[in-house]
Amino acid sequence: MSQATVPVLLPEAFGAGTTDADRQAAAKLREEWNAHDQSVRAQSFWKETGKRFLRNRTGVAAAGIVLLLALAATFAPLLTPYDPLLGQPLDRLQNIGAPGHPLGTDEQGRDMLARVLYGGRLSLVAGFVPTVAAALIGTVIGVTAAMLRGVVQTVLMRFMDVLYAFPAILLAIAVGAALGPGLTNTIIAVTIVYIPPIARVAEAATRRVVVQEFIEAATLSGASRFRIARTQVVPNVLNDIIVYASGLVGVAMIIAASLSFLGLGSPPPAPEWGYMLNSLRGTLSTTPLVTIIPGFFIFLTSVAFNLASDALREAMDSRL
Amino acid sequence: MIRLVLRRVGLAIPILVGVSVIVFLLMTVVPGSPEAGLVPEDATPEERAAIRDSLGLDDPLPLRYLAWVGNALQGDLGYSEQRRREVADLLGQAWGNTFVLALVSAVFGIALGLLLGYLAGTRRGKAVDRLVSVLSLGGLSVPSFFLAIILLAVFAGGLQLLPSGGADFDDPLSAARSLVLPVLSGSLITMAITARVTRAGIVDVLGADFVETLRAKGLSELEVRRHVLRNAISPVLTTSGVQIGALLGGSVLVETIFRWPGMGLLLYNAISARDLVVVQGATLVIALTFVVVNLLVDLLQAAIDPRVRGTMS
Amino acid sequence: MTDTLPGPTPVDVPAPGTATLPKRPLMELLDVSKTFSVRNGGRRATLSAVDGVSLKIWPGRTLGIVGESGCGKSTLARLITGLHPATSGEMVFEDKQILANRRRPREVVEQMQMVFQDPSSALNPRATIGESIAFPLEVRRRPREEIRARVSQVISDVGLPASYARHYPHQLSGGQRQRVNIARALALQPRLVVLDEAVSALDKSIQAQVLNLLTDLQSEYGLTYVFISHDLNVVEYISDDVAVMHLGQVAERGPARRLYDQPLHPYTRLLLSSIPSLDPALSTRDQPLDRSNGEIPSPIDPPSGCRFRTRCPFAMDVCAERTPPPVLAEPDHVVACHLYTADENGVVPRGVTESVARRVAEGSEVDAAAVPEEPLPDPAP
């Protein structure tokens, strides 16, 4: 069942031959093949990748967890009656399993389940949005640099080198500190951190693609460089970028959580997981299990993203 | 080799300049006026202008950058009004502490990662391999500050084995004990990445033709392993520069939690207090340290691996 | 339905081999050169890939270009099609002049296509066969219906089932992919098709099929081919005219039959003698030219004068001093070798050519002093 699909090798000798009889036989063969070929699947790279991914049970489970978390965060109001920002002082520091509060309450008596669910919105957004934004911008930069070459390439890539010369978290913290706290600024900071590595991946992939003969063929057809980039280059570098970027989502979430841990994320009392973990540090001795809940969710989401990314890499790693 | 060193140093200089420009711009173009903390609330516009003028805030940006870099090159990174100290003084003390923490973490994480990666790579598919892959996945996915909190709860809170934070540098034993938890929480990710890279490298090399040749030549398995490890170590070195960078950057979180008096804690406190001069100085020094470390790693790699030497010159 | 397809009406050209040549070449290259600047051991250097090449490409015929790898054949292909701008020299396509480093007129670009060497890299792996063939038509903004009709037309023309349009390159074999490459080149109905090692990557049996296809298409579409290959047998099979390239220069050119029967240039002779033979009586092992130094000099620092002299058993002093000019040795047969240079008019009396050619063929050492009745030109000061 899980055997890899073998590409169908199609018959070689259509239209061979020099005599009229040979050619007519070949034409007949083509007709027959036309009929037969209706049953042969066209093997698009993306469809095949999707199929291989779906055969990987770990990958599917991981993607399922991510999806589940995303759904739970989106429909948080349906899953919990509590307001994540409003606490009941009388219910402070309830432990896990307390009646009405399955995940307990925090130091202000706010329901942890509600805070985790609503906080998932912020964390998932902080993981996805910067990665996607950086993938778009980085691809444009990398493809442009490798296709235009010369001064443009030097300027763009040296600038990327400079940004890359900062430790990732430090750059995010510095940008965050400069822009001030807030989810938008966190997203901008993580995006800036991710643009250089993605641009490098895109540039390297583009350099591999542009020397191939189909790019020369496209040039000969008179297509503009922009058109060649759009139709010939980008579809062929996209898989490298997607594999690389998918591995960054989990880290993006951790960086965002770190910024919020340091007070540079969404300003309190927003239920961001990193900030929750920091503000609960004081309750470690009284309700240790409740304290580690936000950390556990960061960990869980990050593991799921990393596993899904590994599965995606394996699914794309084919000779297609 | 000397030409190679000169070439690599030459390549690092524009990076250093670029890094300084970005640090300068980040802290200069921030929203809000930089003199806000220095000017009394009720100052007249004239007084305000005089202070701006004395700080050179109305000069064109390139001039201000040159002035700032000029001072920085002479060891003057500005004066923190809030801490009432020279920024360079504050950083000088903190740099050594961070360096010790990062170095011990790097050595510990890389050594452990190498060991685990080697075990996993040579026993592919066995239980050890699976255990290591779970460990490294966990290491990649757990935020260092979360791990730090758990370690604190267990070792400092529950078991009372180790200090929860701070450091007494007059007593080497106490300082070493204070180092244990920060190193553990900071170096887990280093260990995870190193283990992954080592394992991939070992698996790669074990499949190479030359290993068969070595066996065919009658080398003992131990000697073969030595060759394998030597050939698999280059990619580990390549990533180790980045690893140390991650440790330097991650120090902000780890030092904050364990109150380790390094640059990270300094940076955290400065950010909380919006003490931009210190933020600027600390960011610059950490980034410069990272560039230099990467340069050293590059050179070390060139010294060890002739293939790298070829591609770099 | 039969295989007779409503292709374009064949252009009225004389069949290859007939005596009357059309008066004007389809394309002409005049003293075309191309240099690349490269890094050689960290130092900047100039690589002379194509040097002073002059060629005529006759309509409806096939010009074969043959030479060892690295002799500049592929660069020449890209100069002809305009993928690389020439460093110097001039090209004329019909009546339109193409200047080096000047943008080509659209009418010229549209008339030329190329078939590439590597069937696996010549097709976009993320596009279906149909999309790849349609691309040049889309660039020209042809109506969608016309594109669809044209795509299935050319796919059938190259002998593939039309249903292949929806498949991806990796689903096809090498020979089939090369057919698709040919189909793509034909989509725009070009006049000139440059085939750069178009069959080299294929198995022998598949090569024969593709070569037959090419000859069929040539008469069907009235195509002119420039066929580039290192394979002398293939070039002989398909070409009407042949040019032999060595280190970026044309050593010899002429009608295929004559060039293969009576090679004039020592290099051509070397190439032909290296064709393996199954007949031990015809063994080429002991041929004198095999004694020549097999090392091909680098195009970064080519030998002065004649670039072949370091490998040539007949090398003379003059060979190091000046580049041999192309000499019209026979009607349509041009050779660039000092053995054949004669007077200022560049004409060598028939007798000399034959006697030298015979000596080259027999492999006897040519004593420079004994060669021509006409004295060799004085070495340039």
C-alpha cells in the first residue's frame, strides 16, 4: 500500500521509421496510445508530494495537531465560557482539574483554558505570519539577485549577509526594542530576522535553476526576464523555500514567545503564551503544573511544526 | 594560509561596518524623541533645542553615525543617565560573564551533541538512534526559557541542589555551581542541532566508497571509525559558529531568568527601562562578538579541512 | 487518420546535393568572436571561446559543426541564436544585419530556435509537456484556441501521441523528451533550428530514430539546421556541409562528402582517424597523427599563430608566427592551414592541394621546404 508510485515509462517508438508503411503503423500506434493514455495519471510534482506526505503517519498526525490547535484557537469562544482577560479573585491559583477550570486558574483567577485557547491565536499568528511574509520578501530578493547578477546581486546579498551576522534572537530583540512592544512589531521583528536566510536559500536555488537549458529555451522564445522569473524560475525554487520556511514556523513561535517573555510582545494582559509563562513564574511553588501549561503548549506546537516540516521535506525529496 | 587569513579578515570588515550601521539606525530611528529622558517636562522649546544641539541630534544622519562610530572605536559607547555609568564600563564587566556562560554552554552542547550524533549515526535504526532523534526533536522545540523554569523548579526549588540564580565570582566553586542550570537550559538546542548534523554526517560518510576501501585495506574497525568521525566533523564546525551566535543571543533569556550578570541581563534591564544607549551598546558588542567568533570558526575549519580551504581562496 | 499531417508547405529549396546552390545564404557569420572573462586561479583571465569564425548557412540545408568538447561549438550555437552576444564580428540573417552587442530585431529572433543537449534539463520539470510547448506561443500572445491546436499538431509531428501534452517531463524517456524539445522548437515555425548535441545524450538506437525524425521534419517544414556534435558519424549522416572547429576557430569547412573523403586539415585528419573501426585492416592505431600530443591547449591562453600547431605533426615555424588565413582549396572547400597558404590572393593551385592532401593522408612527414612549387610566404616580421 505504501509503495512509492513508479512513473509510467511510455513506449519509445512512436513515429519511427522511414517508409510510409512504417509511419502509418506508427500513427496507428499513437492512436491506440491516445486511448490507452487516458488511464495514465499525469504526475504533477505537488500532487505527488501531497500523496507522499499523506502516507507519512507522523507528518499527518503533526499536521493534525497544528490544525486542531488552530481550530481551537479560532473557535475559542465556543469552547470556553470564560473571558481570558477577566479574573475571579476568589478563584485564584486553582490547580489543574479544579471544578469549572479544567486547566486551573492563574494568579489573578483567570481561567487557564480560556487564556491558552485565546493565546493560541496570538502564538499561531506570530509563528505563521512572519514566516510567510519573510518567505515572500526573501524569495523576491533572492530570485532578483540571482537573475540580475552584477551590482544588484552584490548589494542585495551583502545586505543580507549583514543582517545574517546578527544572532537571530538578538536581532529580533533589538528590532523589537526599537519598535516597542506589540504583536505587529513582534511580527515585523521576526520577519526581518527571517528574510536573510530565506533570501539566501532562494538565491542559491535560483542560481541552480538559471543555468538549466529550459531557461535558455524560454529566453529564445522572447520572454521578458520578469516573465521567465515568474513562470520558469519561481515554480522551481518554491519547493526549496517551502521546505526551509516550514522548518522556521516553530522557531518563529519560540522567538515571538521569547519577545513576549521579555515584555516586548503583546502588552499585558493579552494572553500570549510567552508572557503567560513569565508572569506565572511566581506561582511555580504553589501550582507548578499550571505554571508550565503555557510552556507546554509552546513546546507541543513547536514539536508539531517541526515534525510536519520534516515530513514535508521527505515528501518533496524526490527526483521529480 | 596567511593569505587566507587576510582574505577572510578582509571579508569580515564590511560586515562589521554593516552591523554597526544597522545597530546605529535601529536605535536612532526609533519612535519617540531620544532626548525625552533628558529634558525636563516643562522645558521651553529653546531649552529643548539647546539640549538637542548639544547632543548633535540635529546633525545629518551620516555625520551622527561617524561621530558615534568614532567614539565607539575609542571605547566610548556613551553614558547611561539611568545607570549613571559609562556604557563601556557596564559592558566590560558583563561581557566576560556572558562569554564564560556561552563558551561553557557551547563546549558542553557540542561535545554532548557529537557523542549522541555519533552513537545514533553508527547505530542507525537501533533504539539509541530513535532515542537521540526524539531528544534532538525535543531540544529543537523547547524554548530555553521554558526549560530554565522547569530546571529551576526541580533543582533549585524542589531538590534545593543548586542556586536559583546570581553568581558569586569570588568563590570559584559557587560560581561553577551557579553555572550549571544556565548552561543546561541554554545548551540543549546546541546539543540537539549538533546531534542531528553529526548523525547526518556520519550516515553520509559511512556510505562513502572510501570507508569500504579502508576496511578492504584491513584497518581495524576502531581506526575506520576515527576516519569516519574526522570526515563527518566538518559540517558540525560549519554550524557551530551559528550555534555560538544562538547562545549569545539566547543569553538574554537565560541570564534574565537566572539573574546571571552578563550582557543579556544588562540588555533586558535596559530594554525594560528604555535605556537606549545601553541597548545600542550591548547589541553592538554581542553582534561584533558573533562576527568575530564566526571568523575564527571559518579559519579553524580551513585549518582542519583542506576541501574548505580550496573553496575559500 | 494517417500520418500525413497538414504541416506548412515545404519551402522551395533545392534538395541537398543538387548542383545549384541558392544564391544567398540564410545566415552568414563574418569574423565572429566571443571572449569570456573568467577567474583562473584567482586571477582574471580572458577565455577565447570563439575566434574569428566565418560561416555561411544555406537555406534548406544542414550545416554540421564538429569538434572536440571545449572547442567552442556550444558557444557558437549560442552566438548564432543570440543567447550570447558576440564580442566582435558581424552576422547577417537574410538581409538583416545583426551587430555585436546590439539587440536583435524581433523578426530575426522569431525565426530561430534551438534544441538543447540535455533532455532532462531542457524542459521545465514543473510544467506539463503541453505547457512547455505552449510557452513561446503564449509569449507571442497567440489566441488560446490556436495555441491548443498548434501544441497537438507539433506533438503529433514529432511522433508522439497528442495525449502526452498533459504529462510531466519525468514521465517520459530521454528520447521522448528530446522529441518534445524538437516540438517546442517547431511551435513558432522557425526557419533556422540550431541543434546543440541534440542526440548525444541518447542511446544509439534512439539516436537513429531522432535523426530520421529530424530529416523528415526538415523536408516537411523546409527547415535549415545547424547541427552541432562531437560525433563524426552522426554529423556525416545528417549534414550537407560540415565545419570542423578547433579551439574556437574553424579549421576546415566544405561539403560533407568531400570533407570526409578528402580531409585537408591535419586536425580533420586526426579526428577522422580517431573514429573507431571494426575492421582490423583499417585499424587507425598506427596512423602517424596518433603520435601527436593529445593534450588540448587551454582556450585561456591559446597557442600563438595556428592554435593546432602544438598538436600538429606538420608544424612549421610559420605556424607559431601567424594565424593561417582561410584558403579556398577547392570550390566551397575552405581550409585554414599553412600547408595550403600560398600567394597573397589566398589561392592555391590545384596540384599543390592534392599533393599536400595526399601526404597528409598518407601520414608522411611533410618537409616544409619540399612542399609547394610555390614558395611559402615569408614569415611576418
